[in-house]
Amino acid sequence: MSFFDELRTLGVDIDGGLKRLNGNEKLYTRLFGTFVKTIKANAIDMDFDAADLTPVIEKAHAIKGTAGNMSITPLYESYNEILTLLRTGKPEEARQLLQDVQQVQEDIMSCIEKNIG
């Protein structure tokens, strides 16, 4: 199974992502490396301080934006909902959703790291 096919099985909209880049597979593949760096730089600690959500919102926003640009739909949709919950004063619900999406995020990251280093 190819790298893109593996990502498709994880819910990534490869066709949508390629369309945004005029079909440039090399660039799209390279951008997945940037995505990994974004996730690592913006990792959200599950024990975040519910009294000061600003850093958590900023990290979730960065991940959501990058996932959206890359058409990594499951992460985009989850982080979009996490942001909504955080911004509406529901940090515990956001924490639960964050916990729920972790396995999907790890699977996508593992696939990327396995295929592009």
C-alpha cells in the first residue's frame, strides 16, 4: 500500500490536499514533514490549566489550521470542535475530545514518520 493510500485509510482527504497544491505530490509529501513538526511543537498536555486556556487555544488553533490546509480531515474536525469547546468555557469536554482524538493523531503521525522519516 502506498503512503497516500495508507493515509486515505486513516481518513485523510488526499485528493483534496493534492487539489490545493495543483497535484504536486512531491510538495504535498514534503508538507507532511512540516505537519509532524507542527504537531510536536504544539502538543497539548492533557493536564492543561483550565483557568488559563490561552496557550491551549493557540496550540489547538495551530494544529487545526495545519490539518485543514493539509486535508487531514479527522484532525481538522476534532480540533475545530476542541476549539469551540475551549472558547465556550467547556474545558473538560475539550479535554475528553482531545483524549479521544489522540489515537487517530498517533496513527497518522506514525504513518507519516514511517513513510517520509
